[in-house]
Amino acid sequence: MSDRDVRDNTTPETTSEGHRSGFACFVGRPNAGKSTLTNALVGTKVAIASDKPQTTRHVIKGIVTRDDGQLVILDTPGVHRPRTLLGERLNQLVYDTWSEVDVVGVCLPCPEKVGPGDRFLLTQISQLPQKPTLFALATKMDIAGKQRTREHLIGLQQLESELGLSWDQIVPVSAVSGENIDLVRDLLIEALPQGPAYYPDGEVSDEPQETLIAELIREVALGVVHSELPHSITVTIEEMGLREDREKPLLDIFANLVVERDSQKPIILGKKAERLKEIGTQARRRISALVGTQVYLDLKVKVVKEWQRDPKALNRLGF
């Protein structure tokens, strides 16, 4: 369901006077800290995060509910120069999201200079026919230091005249140390229009459980294989369900780690399949913590030739 559908399906009776609600999306280059910031603002893990670029591959919703408002955060893939059809589709997904939100938060890491990719992204935003409220979120301030953070904030102010845009807020923030997280959350909710809550209190994401589990498995796999083939990995859940006739519940999950070349399969497997076992062990623990029950995980490696460039394969894999 799109954000517009969510708005349209909400009844006015749920609105209380002064209550604010709406959608904010975080955009930026790959590895700008968008997913980590989303998790910090929601207060729990709803999006996988790693130091690998292009970790996020679809829009993840994180929901913040308070007495005075409800903020729905859309964590989007990093905008980049696409080299595959998958990359083109991910960029388009980000562009489509801009038109449906009330606030766009551009994540611009403090330790890094604003580069051509950032300027391109900001130019695209400045040309939108309907201008959203625009936040500059200077992420990773904890590793930049005070002097570098000050210089970065001055540079972000200078971008207004350079690119013809206007920041509604410029806020340095660290999702790791927690600095200014409460401030960013307050400012985002204050920037939303008055309206009803779209999701029940206590709900932190509307992602299907299968999607969350697949993403957890991929996050573990990215960490285990390091930089050897992160962009080539995706995960599919083939079958999932509680095992019958058991006194204690056991969730059976049958999943595939998908790569795109035969030569990549042994990288995932490792010597005597040790890597695959490690991925399975770590993923099983995290999934068990997520679902609150014991888990049996059957994990296999599957090759789908050049899936990032094949439109039919991308469609089957949910992209």
C-alpha cells in the first residue's frame, strides 16, 4: 500500500485536535547513515544497516507514535550512478517517494565533503513542482569532531544560494551516540500537517514478517562475506510456517541466498560450507529474537544468472 493509499483509507474520526501526522523520507548517497538514523528515531531495528553501500533495496517504513503526533519515516535506497537495471529501479523508487511525503530529510555525513552526487540529488529536489519541507541532516557527527561538524554545517548553509534551495532545518545528528536524536524527532513531527494516526499505537513498521526475515538474513550475509560480493546477494523466502504437533512452537523457514554467477556460490559456501553455516547460525539467532520463538532455518545458495540486469528475474525477486 502506498503512502497516498494509507492517507485515503484513514477515517477523519481518528483525528484529535492538534495531532500531527505524516510522512518523511530520508534520502542521500549510499552509506550516508539513513537506515541507522531511521532505527534510532523509531527506537528499534526496522531497517538493516551495514557499512556496505547500497544495503537498502526498497523503501522501509518506520513508525513513531506519540500523543501529539505520528511520524512515518521512509528509509530509501541510496541514490547512485546506476550500473545495472536494479540500480535504475532503485533510483526511480527514491524519486517516486519524494512526491508522496511531507518532509524530505537529506542525509549528508559530517566527515565527508558535499560531492557531485549530493549536488545532483539536491538539484533534483529543488526542481520538484511541489516543494516539500526540507531538512539537512548532518549525520555521523560523532566521528567527525566539533571543528569538522561546524565546517560542514557552514557548507550546508552555503548550498542554499548555490543550488537555489531553502533548508527548513539544518541539524547535526549522531544515530550511534544518540546526540540530537530527540531534537530531530521533535522537529520532524512539528513539520507535519495536522491529521490522524495512520497506524495503531505500538506498531513500528508495516513490513511483512517474511520481508523482515529475508532482510535479516541478507544483513548477516553482508557482514560475513564482507566486501566480496555484497551487491550480488539477495534473499528469497521459499516457505515459512509453524511446525505442527509441537508442544513448544518452532518456526520453519526455508530460504535461498541468491547470487548471480556460478563463481560466487563457493564464496558464500566457504570451505566445507563453513561460511554458510555461520550465516545460518547468526541469522537464526536474530530471527528468533524478532519472532519470539525457536527457529529452524534451512538456507541454500541459488544462482540466478545476472539477476540485477534481467527484468524478468528482478520482477520475480520483487524489484
